[in-house]
Amino acid sequence: MAVTLEQVRGVLSPDEVDYAEALKLGPDALPHLETLVEGGALHLAAKAAYLAGLIQDERSAAVLSKAARSPQLPVRLAAASTARNLSRPSVNRVLLELVGDGDHVVRREALKSVTLEPTPELRARIEAVSRDDALPDIRDLAAQTLRRRNPR
């Protein structure tokens, strides 16, 4: 059964989304989630980004990548917080952008979402954050992230 944009909107419309139920839409929802991330109402765009990160499909990272470039803070924050759910190496590309985000809340969530071994580019970005971020707690979190991903 094909998933429609109206079905996706319906699942994401409640204030409290039942993400377990929303996951039943499966990967067929991803094109619609991408549409909502790119041009949906803010409350739907952020929920769409979050749901995309829960769906274990290679195309999920592409949706999160678009969310990571959103001008809307809640959409970028949703991408940063749900990226940890993807067990695919492609999520490193999404985190590369989010770790360098202009908002410290997004940077913090992105650092918490580094669960796979980072690519050399992502590792370099995290190292730069650990040295150069304006906020000491973000620098510390970046250093912890590097230690967690590369125990010695």
C-alpha cells in the first residue's frame, strides 16, 4: 500500500506524535517527510525530520541532510537529536554539518549523536570544536565524544 502525504501529515499533526505508530508508515513515507522538511509548516517539518531519523533506510540520511541545512532551528535540532538513531555510515555526513551549526544547542545534540566511528572529516570537525568552540561545555563534550569514539 502506497503512503500518501496526507497520511504522513495526519500521523505528524498531533501535538504528541506516537512515533511507534508513525514508524509503521515505513520507508515509503520518506519522500513525503522530505517534502515536509523542505517546505512544511515548522511544527510538521521538525517532526518529519525526527521521524526520518527513526526509519532505518539509506534514504533517511538524505532527509536529515536537508533538515540539517534548514534555516529553522527546531528542524536542525530535530535532525541533530534523531541522527543517533541511524546505524548507517551516511549519517556522518549529516553530523558533519550539524556539529558545526551556528547554534550551540544543535551542536550539543549533534555531538551526542555521534555513535558510529566518525569519518576523518567528522573527526577533524569535532577536534576543531573541542579546541575552538566559544562555549567550554561544548568544547568538553566534543573532547568526550572523541575519547568515547577512540578509547585509549
